[in-house]
Amino acid sequence: MIDKYGNYALTHCTMTEYDAATDADVTISSVPCVLLGIYINAVLSAHAVNVMDAASNKIILPASMAAGTKIDCHSAEFATSLIINSNDSATGKIVFFWRAL
């Protein structure tokens, strides 16, 4: 169900923490989902982080993003999957708030 602002009316969501020091792509959701928000837990290193739907970049989190940064993703739909890709030398921690469709 969609609320009057065009966002999915959700009663709950899943929180998944991603460690940018992981050298491989990380699948947050392997099914279609909505991305509600992003929170930077620990400052990102001098490397961008790609938020992808399958192999397509949807959001690029800039290098050196500060801890405590909040991003409202307005219930952005990911049609296939939600995958995170970062440089093999990257560091930082990011929390993704999402819900499967």
C-alpha cells in the first residue's frame, strides 16, 4: 500500500549493516525490494560505494562520507536485487533499511 506521499506504507523493515572492508559484492536482498534509507555508522574511506540493482548502479555513496549521515531513499524500488559494491581497499560501515516486495 502506498501512503499519500507516494511512499510505501510499511509497518516494519529489515536493517542490514554492510562493512565496506568486504572485498566481494554483498547481496543485501536477492529479491525485489524497496530501499527506505541509508545510515553511515563509520566514516567511509576515500572510496565510493555503489548501491546496485543487479548489475546497474542506482546510487553512488561518495568517498569520505561522514559517520552519522542519514539518507532518505523514499521507498526506492529495486526490481531485481539490492547489491553493494565497494573498492577492495574501502573501509566504513553502512546500515541499509529495506523491505522485500
